[in-house]
Amino acid sequence: MKYDIIIVGGGIVGLATAHQSLLKNPKLKLALIEKEDRLCKHQTGNNSGVIHSGLYYKPGSLKARNCIHGYNMLLDFCNKEEIPYELCGKVVVATDDFQKPLLDNLYNRGLENGLDKIEKISIEQLKEIEPHVNGIAAVKVPYTGIIDYVAVAEKYAEKIREAGGEIFLGEKVIDIKDSQSHSMVETSKRSFETTLVVNCGGLYSDRLAKKTSDEVDLKIIPFRGEYFKLVPEKEYLVKHLIYPVPDPNFPFLGVHYTRMINGGIEAGPNAVLAFRREGYKKSQIHLGELMESLMWPGFQKVAMKYWKTGFGEMYRSFSKAAFTKALQKLIPEIQEKDLVDGGAGVRAQACDRTGGLLDDFSIIEAKHAINVCNAPSPAATSSLAIGDTVSDLVLKRF
């Protein structure tokens, strides 16, 4: 089976890349391979459904540029395809004095990223928007919204098939072998010959990348984010999206409250090391994958640097009381009995050998491959922009 392009990974980034590539060159013979029996089973399918504005990201970074560009592309796509979304807005709230300068920095970063409608609001204004929130300072972000990303991704898949692309489900990529002029992609069911492999393998993107290049010196470390849901009778406590001021040194946003497009309120997530790459429960352990994370020099440095934060996150994972206490910083009325178990997602966080948790998108090119090795949040919001960027790299090869 011969193709111009094989895309590995049926999450939202792989699907967006396939869609954008076929939009730009409909003559390409393209196939997408997904190891699961359905699309979007992992990061995309366990996403909290937030449309991010680009507030947090370093100005000029790939994250910032792709988020803002992708935000506009996503809304245009959803309007055209009649996919429901809501720009409900969010507030970022400081609850301690030491967070005030961090909130100011966040506000200034947002302005640098072109978000000229964000505003600092008074405590009185905050109480009008979110009467149950505790805070001493806040920034209102009207751009933020909520959506069902699986619905978006399934629409990408529909567009791919309409354009002549093929999607193969239930086929795990076992090996990628280079020759002088092409690559052979071996799956659990068959072999594909292709001019170019595009690796959008998410939690396994580093392993796939190492099959195509000797230049890959990073490791995907899986972090599980666990959620609770508010019981229906307490959903009135949250009107919009409510976020804390994040730790600027840690690539997670802290426990927050998220309205869902299909109803309900999520509270969370924490961020704990998963004991396997697709470990959505504490009981899911893969000793080989766990040791791979623990033995990586970069992760050992991260653990040394953030041991106190990591211990707190792990403690909240095992203690509902501790999780509730963290949520009470933003809404003091929340009680343990108001929370029921929600879902969990696993984030594919790239970590380099020196202990850097990569904050930006990472794309590594090889002779016959393009590897998307780090596409953390806001990858879903940015999916069309990332697909646009990667498809430009693709088309340069043809």
C-alpha cells in the first residue's frame, strides 16, 4: 500500500494536520493510522473542552502564535460547520498577596499577545460575575470558551474522507524503517510504503520519533490530571470558568472550575505522574513505562526541583479532603460532599535530558519524517494552526 503521506495518530492534532494537508494539495495520497478502534480515545477524548485564548504563553513562542491563530481558525471552522461552542469567558483570581504581581505579569503577557479585551477587575466586579468566589484581585478574559473537541475532531475526519484521505483504525505502528527513497511503516495488520511519515503519536510520539531520527533527546513523561464534578445542586456556584494564578515555573494551571458544553461543572485537575503512559487510574501500572520515566535524567532533575509541589499533587490525588481544600481557595462554600468522581486525562509532557519540561511545541524533522514531539495544551484550541504549520513542512517535501 503506497502513499505520499502516512500520519500516525488519530487525535485532534493528527486529524487537523491531515485535513490541512489535503486542503492545500488535494492530489496527495494520504492515510492516517490510529492504533485504537476509534479516533480521539486519549488526550483529545479526555480533554476538558476549554477554548484557550493565549493568555499564558510566552509572546512570540510557537504556543502563543499557534494558540491565537488557531483560536480564530477554530471559531471560523465551527461557525461554518455548525459545531456548538460558547464563549462564556473566564476569570483568573489571585487569593494571596504574593500572587498579585504574578497576576499583573499574566495580564501584561495577555496584552502582548494581542488580547486587548482582557481587563483587571475590582473585587466588586468579580462578585458581580462570580458571587461565590474568594479573591483579592482578578483578570477577566472574555475570549475563553467551551466546546466538545471530539465533535471537532470527528468533523476533521469527515473532511479527510471527503477529500480522498483514508483512515485506518485498530492498527498499531510496530516499526518504521527508512530506505533511500521512502519509509516502510509496519503495523499490527499490514505494511505501508510512504514518502513521508508525520508522527502525531501523542503519548508515544518520542518512541515513534526515535524510529525515524537519531536526534531525538527527549522523553514523554505522562502526567495524569484527575477531575471531580460538582453535584447538580451546587452547579449554581460557578457561572463561568474560574482559574487560580498558575505557578510560572510549573507547566500546569492549577485546580480550577470548568463549565462543560454538554452540561455540568468539572473541578480540577491535579497533576500527578501516571504509572503508565495511558494510566487513567491509580491502579493502572506498567512497570517498564514507569521505570522509563523514573530513570530518565531529566525527570530526576524535575523531581528534585519540584518535589514539594509534586508531593502536594500526589497527596491531593489520594485525599479528597486535600483536593477539596485546594478548591476552597477559590470557592470557600465547596464541601467534600459536593464533589463526585469525574474523569481523568493523561498529558504527554516532553522532558529534555537537562530537566526542562518543554513549554513550547516541539517539531523534529528527519529525512523521511516530521515528528510532532510536544503538543500540550492548548493543542486542541490550536489544532488547525498546528496542522497549518506542519502541513507547510509537509508540502515543502513535495
